[in-house]
Amino acid sequence: MELFRSESMQLVQFIVPAEAAHDTVLALGEIGLVQFKDMNPSKSGFQRTYYKQVKRCEEMLRKLRYFGEQMVKAGLIPMAQPAPDQAYTLDELEAKLDDLESELRQITNNTEKLRRGHSELVELQIVLEKAGGFFEPGAGSGSMQQDPESVRLGFICGVLPTQKTPSFERILFRATRGNMYLKHSAIEGKIQDPATGEMVEKTVYVVFFAGERARAKILKICEGFGANRYPFPEDFSRQRQMNAEVTARLGELQETLDASIRHRNAALSSIGHHHELWTTLVRREKAIYHTLNMFSIDVTRKCLVAEGWIPVAAKPRIQDALFRANRASSAQMGTVFQPINTDQAPPTYFPTNKVTAVFQGIVEAYGVGRYREVNPTVFTIVTFPFLFAVMFGDFGHGVLMLLAALYLVYNEKKLGKIRQQEIMQMMFDGRYCILLMAIFSIYTGLLYNECFSVPMNWFGTTKWTGCDPKNTSAGDQECTYGGVYAFGVDPIWHGTKTELPFLNSLKMKMSIIMGVTQMMLGIFMSLLNFLYTRDFLSIVCEFIPQVIFLGSLFGYLVILMIMKWTTPGATADLYHVMIYMFLAPGNADCAGEGANGEPGCPENVMFWGQGGFQVFLVLIALASVPVMLFPKPLILKRRWEARQRGEFYTALDDHLNVDGSLDDHVHGDHGFDFSETLVHQMIHTIEFVLGAVSNTASYLRLWALSLAHAQLSAVFWDRVFMAAVATQNPVAMVVGFAVWASATIGVLMLMESLSAFLHALRLHWVEYQNKFYRGDGYKFAPFSLAEILKPEASEYE
Amino acid sequence: MGGTIFWGTTFFIALEVGFYFFVNTTWKAGDRQLQHLLFATSVFCCWMMWAIIYMAQMNPLVVPVLSGPE
């Protein structure tokens, strides 16, 4: 089963003739199953062989991004032409991009000049219209015209942004000490600013002043405020003449500008047809050269040496690709492809499909598995949604969730193409997990006999007799036992006074049983790890005592629970039994504690010889603790000493340590630190012994969450919806339904499901995985062009 | 009563046998181990929960008390 252990990996060496290097990397990148090792980790980026090529690719990408920006500015959508009319090599493309860029920049510059001229003319035209208005009243009074001997007032007119007008006026006033006169009038609507091309609100101004010095000052202030100045003839006839000229020039300029923009858009859209193709090509080339930079160059510079991890199963495909790439580039030498032996830990690689990927992701969020250790994902695929459903169990909520999951799964092709919002994307990626969670929730909902907290009678009416829920006038009625409901919880319990004591007892015991079962599964998973590495020492000193410890304490508790359920009339207090098992293990019936020297708790005796059996269990549980603690470090020490004396040699297997152990720090040949090993073993033992208690208690969250879910949905149903129905008022009923529906969706379906999800996650990460999962490997990260060229990857460049 | 446990368990075993053949006919050989394990685990989980809830009701210590008028 490929998901159970990670793929076997092999470190291989490629010796590639330099002329075939590019094609070889391209072919390997298309397969995407080689993780290249960096052969020159000490060299910085620009000391590497293909630094120039990478740099060139980056430059080309910059140009392509520039084209992209220009297209966005021009409002064009880059559209890929279905069939590329010609395939460029990188050099040709570089030249082409160079030409295109300079052409585009020239066009853009010209257009920019034209646009600036155009908007300046527009401003001038407005000045001519508006400023004329300023002068007309003055002309009417005729003071300037009539007395040529008087002091000639100078004036400057122009346009400035409206929001700067007040401060402009203030500065002018201060600079000229009030010896000026400013008139301004806002232009309706926004006009284009010649300098920036943005649309802004502007105002036409005219400043009158006296004297050359004031003029120089005002000119400077105008410059500082970005106020454009325009000539304005005083003579009325010249004004009209100028206005006509400006209008004519504006018309011409508009035409030229339009033509120029058309020309630019045509150039851009012709780029747009190839833009995506080119970008892909350049990014591919960049990735290839980047990879080539990790290769080491032979002294003769005739061939490149690369090392990398590959899955053993992919060897034939890789060999085939190497051969073909070599042939295609007509290299003089063949490519050498050979495995190398190494003692480095290989990467962990699980080929997943769309269903298993999400669960593998859940496990790897905790830690990437060590190479070839058993993968928790296999059981997590079922137990994760199942434990979720134990907490979330409700038929109606399960059906709602199933509908959502089916929608996502059914439309996965369509939805997969669109980039979703972050939360939507998470739900989409986890769609198969949600699907399984929903299916199990429906099943557990049937067992809990709850549909939106309403009991269903699908498996027959209640087996209890002697009470009638419809007869509410009879006072408290106790029902009479009449048999077991065949599937799930008897519907009579819903809403009774004793519902909670019954369900709490049931769900608490169920949580413990499920927890012990899952933890036992975890311990047996560690057995699989030990068997795989032939680590018999750990089987004897870890696996067996762990099974005995957990089994003799909590396994015994589980058996007692089942016995209590199945024995008629059993009223044993299991808390009492468990506690007194340690305080007085042989005395199961509290002998001599009752009145007259009789047993104090005879009901706690469930079977003959319980006292003796409990003594035995406590003894083996206590005995297993030192077995976990001491022998393993001592034996490892002796083995190491024996090896130091050269008493025996062991073949260095390629993936096993000398002593067959997976533990790093007992590497035979790298020295052996006894105290460190002992401390490690102590921590491990204490963690397990305390964990056996605390982890079992931790599974009670299954009960707590399930209780919370059932109570919340019952409150929403009874207090909101049923209360509204009871009023018999249609409006109240509609409002009540709306409130109930939104509470069901918002609180139960979203918040409660999230909390159940997180608790299921914790139970798997901590309680289950800490029994066997080391999770200290590193993930296989192959050089894959498909991965690099994914559209979303470009955002991270 | 023991009869229901027996027949219920038989039902779940039959379900698993059914899934066994379902997996064999749905997936191609060499690719089935994971599916077999997943279905078996699911059936086991479902059986366990059903059995727990059934057994918990076999000898009830608490009886349902319907509350009368308040």
C-alpha cells in the first residue's frame, strides 16, 4: 500500500554532457520526480555558472511584467492565442522583447508628450474663456485703458489644483505684503493634469501685481505650487484670435493623440496574444537555469555533475527521459546515471490523490513523517471524520453538510479553476474530508436518534412502556423497561428528566472505549515500525510494556464497563473500583468496611477472583514501568561498547542504523552518550505513563462536545422554533424559523463544526500520533515544471 | 437480547463482505489494499459505536421519567 510507508528513495548521480544539460533538466522537470541537491552551497548566487542566464531571464520577466502593466493600464485583457504561430528560442525571444520594449517605450513616450500638449492646450482654452470674464468688468470701467500714464499693473494667469487655492492665496498675500489682487474661478468638472495625467479639480487664477520684483516672487510661488501659467493677451481681438488657434490645434492634436493610442493598443494587443506563452517560456527557462546552477561543473567544463533524490519506482521513466534528452541534443557522450550510497536520511514522499491529499495534509501539518515510518494518514482517513462525527452527530446537520460537500465535489472541476477566497479555498481543498465527516455525522446522528435534536422513530417506536408522552396531565411518569431499541438511542429519552444522566453515562463510557481503542491502535502502529526496522529491543522494551500498561489499567476499565452493561442488575461503581484498585487492589468488595464486618461494597465484585486479578494487573502495570525505563539504554550501551572493542561487525545497511534502531542519537559510529540516551528514555517513559492517564481523560472531549452540540441544537429547536410555532402567529412562526435557521447554520454548522474539527485534529495529533509517529522527516520537493508554472505561483516570484 | 447483538454484528460483517466485493469490482488489482483497509476501518468504527449504544441500554440503571405539568 503506497500510502502506508513513504516511497523508497534513492540518491542518484547524473553526469550530463554540457551541451545536453539544458534539455536534460527540461525533461526531468517535466517528469517532476527529482529533488536536486545543491552541489555548490558555498557559492552565492552570482558566483554560479548560469548566473548570467538567470539574470537575463529575470530581465525578460521584468519586460514582460512591464507589458502586462501597460496592458492593464490600456484596459486590454491579455488573451492567449490558441496555437503559437512560432516557437522562439530564448535568445530570439530576448531580442524580440528588447525590440518590443523599446518600441513600446517610444510609443508611450510620444503618446505621453502628445497627451501633455493636449491637456495644456485644454487648460489654455479654459483660461482664455474664464480670464476673459475677469477682465470684462475692468474693461467696462475703463481705468486701465483710459489713463496710460498711470502705473501699469502686471498680471499672471494660469490654472492650479483647486485644493491648493487657499494656501496659494495666503502665500501670495504674505510674499507681496498684500500688494496683489487674486481672482480665481473653479472649473466645473475634473480636467486632466498635464504633468501626471490624472483627473483633478482645477481653478483658473489671475494675479494682478505691481512691479518687477513682485513679478519674480509670484513666478516662484507659482512654480512651487505647480500652478501652470498661460499667456493671456490683454487685447480682446488677439484673445479671440488665440482662442481660434487653440481650438484648431486642439482638434489636430486630438486626432494625432487618438492615432497614437490606437497604434499603442495595436502593439500591446499583438504582444498580448503571446504574453502568457512568453511568460511561461521565460519562467520555465529561469527555473531550468536556476536548477542548473545547483549542478557542479567538471574541471574540463565538458560535463555537469548533479545529485538528487528520486523515488525508486520512477527510475525507468527517468532513465528513459535522460536517454531521449541526450539523443535529442546530439551530445557526444551519453548521460551517466548511477545510484550512490549515502547515510543521509532520504526525503519522505507520498504519492497522494485528490481524496487522500487533504488527510496527508492534516498529518503533515503536525510533522512530515520520517522516511519509511508508518503513515498515520491511512487510519486518519476514517478515524478523523468518525471522531468528528461522534462529536457532531446529528442527522439533519449531517445532511446539510453532505449537501455542501456534494456541491463542492460535484463542481470540483469548475471550482478548481477559480481562485477562491482563503476560507472558501480551504473548504474546497478539504471537500472530501467534509464529505466523509458528513456521512459519518449522518450515521452517528441516526445512532443518537437526533435530527435537528428531534428524535426519529425510524427503527420502530420506543420499547419502553407504561408512560405516554402525550398524557401531560398525569404528573411525573416513570416508564417501564420493555427491551432494547435495536439501533441507536431509544427515542423516549428525549426531553425526559433522566435524559442527561443516561446520555452522559453512555457517552462518557463510549469516549473512553473509543479512546483506548485508538491509543492501542497507535501502539500497534509502533510495533509495525519496530518490525520494519527489525528493532526487537524496542519491541521488548517499549511495545510490550506499553501494551501491558495501557491494557491492564484502561483496557481493564473498558472490560468492566462492558461487563457492567451486559450483566443484569450490575450496579458496580466503576470509579470506586478503579481508585481502590490502587489503594487496596486485593479487596474488591471493601471487606470489613460495612456494618457488622460485612463487605462495604459487595456490588463492586463483578466476577469471581476479581481481587486477585486486580492485584495481578497492578503488579504487571507497575513492573512494566522499569522495563520501559532501564533495559534499553543499558543494552544499547553494551552493544556500543562491544562494537568499540571490535567484537562484531555489522553490515551498514543503507537505511538502517547499526543497531537496527530508528533513533538518531544512538548512531553507533558517532559516539554514544549514555546519560543522554537514559534521559531520553526517561522522558519517553514518563510521557507514556502520565500520558496513558491524561490522554484517556482527553478523549472525554468526545462526550463534552457531543453533549454541547445536542444541547445547543435542542435549545434552538425548543426555545426558538417550537416557541414560535406555539404562538400560532404566522409572522412569529416565520421569524422564529428564520432565527432558528440562521442559528443552525451560523452556530451549529459553522462554529460547532469548526470546534469539533479542531478537537478531532487534536485527538489525532496528540493522543493518537504520540504513540508511534516521529514526524521529523523532510518532505520530498522535486523540481517540477508543472508546479513552478502553476498560475498562482507567479505571485510569489 | 443476545440475539440482537449477534444478528447486528452479523449484519455489519455482511456489510464488510459486501464492501469487500464492492472494492474488488470498483478498483483495479494492486490498487485496492488502501480501499479495503478504509472500508474495514469504517465498518469497524460504525459497528463499535452501534454495539456500545446497544449494550448501554441492555440493563438500564436509569429509567426515563417524563416530566408532568410544570
